[in-house]
Amino acid sequence: MQIIAIKRGQTLEILENLDIPDGQVVRIEIIDAQINQEQGKFGDNLEEFRRQHNIAELDIDVDAIFGDVRDKSPGREVNL
């Protein structure tokens, strides 16, 4: 059985319910898992996605979808 836990201080927070009896001895093996194993490959993945899917054929109006997403205010004053 493999379970996933998150370390918080000296505590391991288990993210799922375990169906094991109280008093059962368990062995824990710590594996240093990389959160983003595909780091540095975003461009390659994007290129592959674009090869597989022709976005232009979908006729998506990007301005209609994302036109009001960005805040148009000038922002805070910066003193350099």
C-alpha cells in the first residue's frame, strides 16, 4: 500500500483514510518527490499540444473571453 502525506513541522499529515487496525506496525519510506518533474519542459509540451490541436480551427474569440480579466488601473505609485 502506498499513501501520500505532507510534512508539517514534525508531523506527517496523511491525505487519505487508512483501513488498517489500531496497533498495526507500519513502515514509512521517505521519497523525495519533485513537485514539478517536468520543469524546463513547458515549451516542449506547449509545442506538442499545438501540433496535436489546431486552435485556430476552434474560432475562439479570445477578447470576448479574457477582455475584462486584466485590471486597467494604473496601479500604485512607485518612488525610486
